[in-house]
Amino acid sequence: MSLLHVIRVSCSYLNVLKHATPNCRLQGGMKAVLWADTLQVAVILIGILALIIQGCINLGGVGEAFRIANENRRIEFFNWNPDPTERHTTLTVIIGGTFTVLVIYAGNQQMIQRYLTVDTKRRAQIAVYANMPLTFIAQSLFCLTGVVLFAAYATCDPLTQEQIKNRDQMVTYMVMDILGHLKGMGGLFMASVFAAAMSTMSSGQNALAAVYLEDVAKPIYESVHKRPMPAKFAVGLSKAFAVFFGIATMALAFVIDQLGGEILTLALKIFGIIGGPLLGLFTLGILFPCANAWGAGAGLIASLAIEFWINLGFILNGLTTPTLPTRTDGCPNATFTSNATFTTMVSTTTTMVYETTQAVEPTEEPAIFYMYKISYMWFTVIALLVTFIVGLPVSWIAAKITGRYKTEDVDPCLVWPICDKICCCLPEMFRGCCRVPERKGDESPYTQNGELNKAFDSTNDNIVFGNMAHIGAQNGTSDKYVDEHKYLANGNAINTIEQTNHTELADVTQL
């Protein structure tokens, strides 16, 4: 939507995207999605590199871009302010960002189904390891794009000049400004944007279709007809779901465009609001053998309620995020009576200073509840803690009342015993909640192929399991489902992971 406001693009392009994405999912399945993602990453990186290179040429080099950004206080590598209400600090990005990334890589149906497309756990681990440096490179390029973008318009802010409507259009505006004279460069950038959209939509639709087929359609069919769903009918129903969700995601794109605000911030907020409780749900089960269905459900509901409450308070109180000053004194058609023009944003008040360069004293803010001002980067951490704080006591109470949910019944292959080792100094009653019992017998009912029984035999396995808190559990449960559609290399169905049957909610954020 931001693209249409800056570039004169016919809405027919959106129709192409709307029809091409479900068609990719319909005709090729998961294999087509993976190959499409691979090609689309190349297109995205080419577009970003073209923008960075041309921008640096215009500015006089990368060093000049960083100099301008640093002089205007846009470069701040080390800000150790522990205040969680400050939007971005070093601690906030490191701690909050780590858990936000965990939501994406460890609790997202789109990522889990990618892990399960390979035939062995080891290959999935290699894919995760290989992704780490590539992700670092990609994120560095995106950050460099931001530095170049700011440096290019450091003295002439397009938003203040009302040449664009919101910050999401800045990159598009820059493309048409510095690359518009080069034939085909605008089309290259459009290809990058559409590639990113198709990549997310195709994998998201695939995940949604898979989840609804296995966790909604098949149980209903079996309860009504008293027999399993035929394979041919399941394939057709999966394609129908893909079409439906393809149309729904395109419709939601128009709705989100009307919400206003920055799309990246909105996406990260939803990752924290919905993905955070889901991450807490699965992490609770992986780290604490004493956790049961009652505790997990209570923790999930409580964390969701807290997250929605914090964001509702933010919205109802009309809070906005303070921004650094922007300048317009370098605009070609600007006339001023002083050396500089600044736009200073304090809370909900915007003050334009044209006659002076004196700093504007911020007005005193009304008393606002502290939690409403928490940075969105901490949402996942808050959800995780609430899930633990509520889930563990409720699990203990439920076990005492019902006499069920004994830790002896827990499959040790689906639990990571790190808490038992860390909490060695706690009383025995607390350590008992973390201790993994030894199962009598040769094999776990969930790991009859012996694959996961070796999950904790190596240091590498423990590292991956710790960073991606759910991979072990997902592998452990996927092997008991076999689907003859051959979505995966080993025949395992990607859409039957019961633990992720609600993660499709987070996919809406990637529109």
C-alpha cells in the first residue's frame, strides 16, 4: 500500500500478486515455496544493494553517510540505560530482540515446517547454523540502508515537507528520487518489494492451510464419517484453504494500511502480543516437566490478557513514541529566518520551530501507568515471564487436586533438563518441578525411530535446542504422523504438529 502512494502502480499489479501467490502454493506445494523463497531472496538483496550503492555514490561514500548520521545522533551503539520505557537501548535490543527472534525461529509454524522439510534432524540443524551468518549479513544491509536513507535526507525531511504520508514510504521515495533516472531501477526495486511480499504470503498461506487441514478439517471429518479423510480429498481441501487464505491476506493488507503507524513496529508488536505467549507456552512445557494442560492454558490466557491490556492502554491514552529532531533547512524551496528548522516530537505534541534554534522544553506529561509506556521490544519477555509465573502454580494446584499429571508420565525426550542443573541450590520441592524422570523401557512412544533418543548426546544438539527452544519437541512429535502427499523429503507431514496449532495468528503480522 505504501508503494502505491509514491510510485504510480496500477492496482492490477496487486491482482497479479494476489493470484500468483496462491497459485504457487497450489501447484507446487512446499517445494515450490522453498524454491520461490530462494530466488526471491536474491531479488531482494539485489534491490537493496542497488539502493545502497547509488545512495553512497551520491553522498560521497559510506563514511560520509555514517558521519552525517552520527552528527545527528542517529548512531548510538552503546546506550546502557536500563529504563524499559525507552524504545531502543543496547539492553533492550539485546535482551528483548533475542526473545523476539525466538518467536520467529522457534515458535512460528512457517519456520517449523521448513525445519521438517529435510529428512534428518542433523540437516535441520545445519540449516539453522547456515542461516545465522546470512541473517547477520541481511540485517546489516538493512541497517546500512537506514543510515544511507537518513543521510540522503538529513536536511530535508520528506515527511515534514508532506511529500510522503508516513515513514514506511521513505525507502520507496528514495528509490524514485535517486534511481528514478536509471531505466529499469524502479522496476528492480518493485521486484524486490513484491518478492518479499510473495515469499511471506506463500509460506504463510502454506502454513495456514496445513494447520487448518490437520487440526480442524481432519478431526471434524473423522468425527462425522467415522473414518480417516481420503488422501485425494485432503489435497483438494488443502488447496481450497490456500485460496481462501490468499484472498484473506490480501484483504487484510488494505485494512492494515488504514490503521496507520509504521508497519515494522506494528509487526513486531503483534509478534510480541501473540507470539510471546505462544513461545511461553511451548517453553514452559520444554523446561518444566511438572507443567500440565491446566497450567499451560492458564499461562497462555494470562499472558495474552496482559499483552492486550498493555497495548490497549497505550492506544486509549493516545501515547506516541518520541522521535529525534528532523530538519528541513536544506530543502530547495524552503525559506527560513534562522539557520535551521527542527521538528520536535514530545509525547503527543508536535512543535514547529522556525524562528529560533533554541531547544524546546518538553511539556509535563500527565500521569500515565508505567506499563503502558513499556517498549514493544519487551513484550515477548513479559509474556514469557507471565506464562511461567501463572502456569507453574496452576500446574501444581491442578496436579494436587486431580491426582493426575505426574512427572513420571512425561517423555524425557521432549524435555530439556537445563532448569534442574541451573536450580541446584533451590530446595528439593522446587527442583522436583524441573527434574526429568528416567523412563523405564527401551523407547519413548513418540520416538520409535530412535532419532530423538540421541537428542542430548552432543554439545551441538544442546546448543541448537537451547537457541531454538522448540526444535527438539517438534521433531519428537512429527514422526508419529505420516502423510502420503509427500510434502516432505522423508514423507512426514508438515501440517500435523499439534503444538503449533495456533501459531497461524502470528502470520498476519507478515503481510
